[in-house]
Amino acid sequence: MDFIPLGRSDLHVSPICLGTMTFGEAQVDTAVSHRILDRALERGLNFIDTAEMYPVPPSAERYGDTERILGDWLRQRPQARSRIVLATKAAGPVRGYGWLRNGSADVTAEDIVASCEGSLKRLHTDVIDLYQLHWPTRNVPMFGALYHEPKNDRQVTPIDEQLRGLQRLVRDGKVRYVGVSNETPWGVAEFVRLADSAGLPRIVSVQNAYNLLNRAVDNGLDETMQRAQVALLAYSPLAFGLLTGKYDAAGLADPAKPGRLAIFPSMQKQRWGRAEALAAARRYNALAREHGLTPTQLALAFCYRNWRVASTIIGVTTVEQLDEDIQAWDTTLSPELLAAIDRIRWECRDPAQ
């Protein structure tokens, strides 16, 4: 894999990024997390993404644990810091988490600075290469919501004020570049417009869900990113395991294959747990097998070789899964297979949007 520039930055990242959302849960303790990190570096990945809210599902007891695990790894391997591009995220407004920012429904510039200071300490680093806003502060449809509802608008910190908070972090040498996550086409364009007009930090990336079950990026955000030179970091390329085939036979609660959707039933109420999402996943997984591929190979190759995607964020719970996901880099999808994927999408649309 060749490293690629991330947006309008001098960050050069591997086209596969190691996501760490699972680090700190029962499935992935500190020792396993460190083995996965070691293996990722050994296999040529230099891009690692985390967040102050991780692990997921979030809780007051485990808040920040993923960053602590990653920070311990960096502290024990000081030579690793110069070899990686380190990304983390400031949580957006509280979504039922009363233990975060006293339950505030806003994220101020001061909140962003305070979140970054906390991440720097937990990560045992002096600088974060890519600091992202995890989800928008304003009223937008996200995490499975389909429609924008103007009636839900409320007074919150405007984008330019948030950018000024990020500017303080860049000016003080604590952050190199900034990005956003779970954003809309309007949001990306507005972040770029305000930064360019006021000399504020320009976002270099947007981290959104992108997979065979959720191609909302293709509905206008792709043009926005391409014209604004903002890179896409595609998360959940395997749709929380739906696109690995593990749930095809017995459904989401298969005790013989305890994936995260089975271990955490609350996740079945989210977009990945929709009956329509599982039905569509079964069709894509069957298509993969018809063409001599595993479902994982098909789903990852779709993201890996997509012009829209700068780097694909993979989440794993074992070293073996990491190796499988990296090996899929060598999979190429024929034009005929890509056309077959589009035919299924035409019928199923984006059931996990």
C-alpha cells in the first residue's frame, strides 16, 4: 500500500486505517488491543483513529478507556509515535449521556479545547495529527435518522466559533489538522467556506459511514468532497458485521457467533439492526460467494478501490480479523460485479443509512 495525502494536508496515510472503537470492551482487553496495534504497524498501517467517547457502547465507567489503552501502547513503544498518524475526536452534544459535559446539548469552543486537553493526556502525546468533531452540534439527521426537521432547530454554538476553538489548538501546537465526522454536504461546505473566508483551520477530512448498506455519501456528499478537496474516511465498511456473513443463517442473536450486534442487544435497535439491513446484507453476501469471494472481501474491496474513499477505517477484535481485512486489499471487483452491486442497491437502496 502506498501512503496517500489526506485532503489539503501534508499528512500521508495508509489507505486502510485501524479503528479502535472496540478497544476496552470485554472482547478486546488491553493485551489484545496492543497485539492488534503491533500487528497493524507491522503490516504497514500508519493511520490510527480513536475518540474520547470510545469504547462503544459508551458508558461513564469506560469513557476514555480506548484512548488510555492506545496511550499506554504509545508510552511503552515511544518509537511508534513518529511512525503513525494519530486521529481522535471530540464528542458532539450529549445524546443521553448525562455524565458528559453535565448533559449539555451544546459544544462550545471551550468544550472542544477541554476535550482535546483530555485526549492529549490519555494518549500520552504532545500533539494530535488529526482532531475531528465527532458529530454535528446543530440539528441534523444522523445515526439512522433520515429526514431533516427544521422544527428541531435550537440555539447552539455556530460553526465559526467551533472553528475558532480548533484554531486555538492548532496555534498552540496541540493539533496539526482538523476534520469532521457524521457530516452532511451542507455542513462540509459550510466548514470549508467559513474557514476560507476567515482564515480559520480548513477541514481536511470527513469521517462518515460508507458501505454496501449505506451509500448516502454517493447522494451529493461525494461531489462536495471532491470539489472542496476534503478526504473521506469511510467507517463501518462491514456494517457492524452484517457484511461478513456471520449473521446470514441465524440472524443477529446467534449465540454461536457472538458478534457485537449479538453481545450488545441495544445495538440491534440502531440502523445496523434493521430487518431490511440484514435482508440486503444477505443478498450482497450471496453475490460475493457467487463470484468466488468471501462477503468480507466484497465489502472491503468496494470501499478500498472506490474513488470517493481516501482511507477505510476497519474495526477488529482479533489479530486474525486484522490480517483478513488487510489481505482484502488485493481484491479487485470487475465492472460486471460492480454493476451487480448497483442493481441490488437500486432495489434495496440504503437500509442502514
